[in-house]
Amino acid sequence: MTPAGKISITVNGEAREIAAGSNIVEMLEQLGVDSQRVAVELNRAIARNPDWTRTTVEPGSQVEIVEFVGGG
């Protein structure tokens, strides 16, 4: 059971809770993820960065977050 105002989602195979009505940027903030260094897949579709503030994460969503890593 989720607390009031929260929804359950799956992030990289792990059950997580975020605030209901969150967009992708807000979800990343709640998860402590730097939005400048990631790509996001929402329900098996790549979410384009320009759309993140307009894309609401719905209950039960499947999210994959891939962090960019520099190296050389």
C-alpha cells in the first residue's frame, strides 16, 4: 500500500514510490538522480529530454534510467 499522494513505479527493476502527478524531471529529483547525466526510458519508449517537464509518470510505470559515464 502506498502512502497518500504517492504512486508506485518500477525503476531499473526496483519498486519505488514517488509523488503522484510527478513529471520526469520531478521524478529524477525525488530519486536523487542528476538529470543532466541520464537518459530515461518510460514504459519501453525513450523519453526525449525536451518532453520531460510535460510527461507525467503514471502509477505502475516502468522506468529505466541510464547514467552517462565519462572515461578515457
